[in-house]
Amino acid sequence: MKYFKGNANGGLTPITSEWMHKILMEFEKLNQLITEYGSPINLHNLSTFEQNIKKFSKVFNSRGLRHQIYYARKANKSRGLVKQALDSGIGVDTASFKELLQSLELGGNSNSLVLTSAIKTTDQIELAIQNNITIILDNYDECKLINSISSRLGIKAEVGIRVSGFYVNKKKLYSRFGFDVDETIPFITNHFGKNNELANLSLKGLHFHLDGYSTEQRGVALSSCITIASQLKEKGFHISFIDMGGGILMNYLANEQEWKDFDNRLRESVQKGNSSITFNGNGLGYEMVNGKLNGKLKTYPFFNSTNGVDFLNEILDYRDPNIDKNNTDRLKSENIEIRIEPGRSLLNQTGITVAKVAHRKKDSKGQWLVGLEMNMSQLMSSSADFLLDPYIIYNTYTESSEEVDVYFTGAYCLERDILLKRKITLPKLPERGDIVVFVNTAGYMMHFFETEAHLFELSKNLMFKEDKPSIKEIDFIEDSLITLK
């Protein structure tokens, strides 16, 4: 058996790990797993996840900062990742009743869990308060509800306030979440504390989570929260932590020039009105309006030179022009714990999605469509497309085979169930039973929008550690079987 990357020339080459290539060499093993668990399957390398945790921990330890890392559970639903996070000494950020309950069942506690749901229901709040889990507050109605439930249960609720609307370069950042930065201190001083309306809430920290991926904006937001904490201290409120959420950029691609070239080719194809790059000429955010190219690429920025620990370091190094200390030094001088909630970046190089070829056909335009035993919800995020070249593993392959351009299609009865909107060039037309592998999919791609339409089974998630010399010897564990023991 041989495996090949799609688009040998002019593609978008993903960064890959040695373990991925070991698995790509094992057609029979993958076929065995698909036979047992169905297609697609998601394979998760817990060893890589653990290494990513250590890299972020090292940043804070090297700076002498009190800190806590919370793995953002919403990025991937697998239980095995929660258990590994807790076993590695970090926490878990939960955003629903079930996420919180499962995390408690897997060993989480008041020191390792936080509840940050956008909508907090009574059952979530009760579960959090009963287990002394910190709750991040978003609005006044939430405050009143949690205060009421806390009073009924006779347990004081530990909370943090989410702050938004920071000023960056004299412009106010918009967010539908949180308390406005200009109103945070007045709100806290008027409603929190003994004899005030929200006396059952014990305010411990501040929180923010910004849209986009600007280190400057995050640096400003962290600096602003440190200032708020200092001013609250003067009013008798002790802020023990600041949580800066997630959104830490990662880099998917091996070559910056490929990223630039693709963007240029896509722009040109939209301007010329051809469909040589994407399915039916999908502009992925670009469009022609009154003869002019408008819009922008509506995808994750898949190539980033500043990513991971470097991205985090820039935020911690940020210094407000009017303050003589950077964020790190200010956090230490104020004795404030810094917290982060990374999801995607902690899952970098942790997972792959493996699917079986079901059929090949030509459409009315003469385009080859290769149907896979999966659907678009199993490779979907908020990004307009997943801009990484996939890999194909052929059961049989001869050097005399002819290249072919294909689009991968899914199992939904929808015209738009196109798994990758980019045209993929393969060295040979796949056959039924061949295997397609999408790499680095653990962060948001596997589960975030996965559905059971048509009563399809959800994809199976398999966990493993690199503790054996050969992939053939590894014991893959089905995620639903993972428990605290």
C-alpha cells in the first residue's frame, strides 16, 4: 500500500507529526478499525496533547507566574482528553451541564474546573455551586439568578466577572458577551459585597475572551483588567485571578508561500468567474460586487508565523505606554494568578479523521466526485473551508496511474455536502474501500457541528498513547469506555 498527499504541486501542505505517518503506512490496521468502529473514526494521540500542555506550562513557570491552564472542552467532546488534562495537572473549561458533569465524573473538582457557558441554566448553576466550581458571569440577569440559587442552597457561589468593550488604539472592541469595561467597577461596587444585592456571590476574578487573534488586543485587555483589579482592591475587593480565555493562534501549514499563493489564485479565480480552484467557484468569502472584488477569506488563518507559546509570550510581554511595567511584572506585583482556556492550540497535532471511500462518479460538469462514508458535520467548524491537503491511502497502486482532480462529498442529502471545497489533485482515482485521512482535526473540526441527521451514528473517537514502538501494537481505546479509574 502507498499513501500520498493530495495536491502534490501547488497545494496547502499541512504540518504533520511522525505518528501520523506511521499510521498512514498501516492500511490494514486502519481498515480493521473502520470495520470495527465504522467510518469515519477520529484517532487522538494523548501523548501529543500532554506535550502541548507542558509547553504552555513552561511559559508561565519560566516567568514565575501563578497560573492555571484550563483545556477548553468545547473544542473536542472526547472524554479521554478531559481525563488526560486532569491527569496532567491542568483544569477544564466547561460550557454546558453535560460538560461539567462529565468532567466531575472524570475527577475534576473546585480547583480544576470552571463554568463559562454562554447560557447558564438552573441545573448547570446548581451543579457548579454544589461542587464549589467557579462560575464566570456574563450579565446582570445571570448574577441575580445565581445569587438566588446560591441563597436557596445555602452555599456562597464563587464567581468571576467577564469584561468586554476594551479600548484598542482609541477604538472600542465590540462583543455581545460580558460587562462593559467602563461599567465593570461601578457595577461591582454597587451590587457586590456584604449587605448588597449580590451578597451571596463571592467575587474572585475577572475574565475576558476576545474574538479574532490580535496579540495587541489581548495585551491591552489583560493590562486593562489588571488596572481594574488594582482599583477594585482600593475599594475592598480582592481579585485573585484574571482569565484571558483562549484564541491562542496555532499554525497548520508548513509553507507560508503556499498560503499566499492559494489566496492569490482564489482571488484571481473569483475575479475571472471561473471555478478552477473551488467547487462551483465558491469564493470562501470573496465575491464580485459591481465589477470589483469584495470580501475577505472567511476561514481560520491557517498559516501563522507567531503562534502557540510565542503568541502567549507577546501578550504577557505587552506594556501599556503609560505604565512602566509589562503584563507579567504587573501580575506578579499585584499577586494575581493568570489563567488561560486554550482549546485548538492545546490540540495541535493531536488528532486525525479517517474515512472510507464509498463511490466515485462524474457530475454533469464532468467533475469527479468521490463519496466518503462521513458527512460535512464531521469535518466542520466556523471556517468556510478546512484548508489543509488530505492524504489518500490506496489499497492498490501502480506508477502508471493518471492524475485526477476530485472533490470529496459526504452522506447528507444536500447539494452542499462537499467535505472540502477546494479541488484536490490525486495521483490516481480512488477506488471503493480506499482510505482518506484528514490531519490535525482534533480542534473544533471533529465534533463542534457534528449532528445525527438521517439518524447517522456519531463518529467513534479512539484514544491512544505513543507507548509502543509500532502502531500495530497500540491498544486503541474507544472514548466512551474511559472512566475515572
